[in-house]
Amino acid sequence: MNNNLETKRLLVLIVEDDRLLRMDAHDMIEEAGFDVLEAGDADEAIAILEGRLDVQAVFTDIDMPTGSINGLQLAHDVHGRWPLMIIIATSGQSAIPDCDLPAGGRFFAKPYSFRQITDAIRHLAA
């Protein structure tokens, strides 16, 4: 028996137009034990998701001035195409009730705590 088998880590795609916030989220999620990819807008996120089969969670900002759609539309598009995807949304400008997100999606207002996000990812992945 090989005791050196690696356990597969959950892969999270962060979608955030603010580079510094994206970097902070990347560090936070990676330190919590997840693998991370980054996208600067929804269009880039969709391109990544279309090219990879291993992404299991999307953590997206709602208010992104670049790209063709905002984070809420992205959440619904992702859920429609990849219904098992974990979706967590955040915003510092809009309050989005969980019921406006796709089924199972979660919303956290900025500023959020790192623990809120990582606990939500773990809970939704279970």
C-alpha cells in the first residue's frame, strides 16, 4: 500500500476585478488548503471553466465593471452549465439575498472574513 498518495485538493476559481482583492482572496483560499485559479472578469472566468474540467468552486465579486456580464449573471450562467459547481458571491456595493443566487449559492458582503469564505467552501463541498 502506498502511503504517499496525494489527496486531491478542491480547485477554486476567484473572479474579482480588483487585483489586490483578488490576490488577497487567492492567498486566503490557498492557505486554507485549496488550489486556486484567478480571473479578472466573468468573460475570463467562463473561458477558464470551458477549458478545465477540474474547477469545483467559483468565488465571484458581483460588481465588476469589465466584461460582458456581472458576477450575479456569471453565477447563474455557471450554474446553468455546471450545476454541481459551488458558487459563493460577494459585493461591497450590493446586498444579494441567497435566494437571488442559483440554488445552493451563498452571498457574503464585503468586508468578509477569510473564515466565512473558507468555511462556506468546505461546507458546500461536503
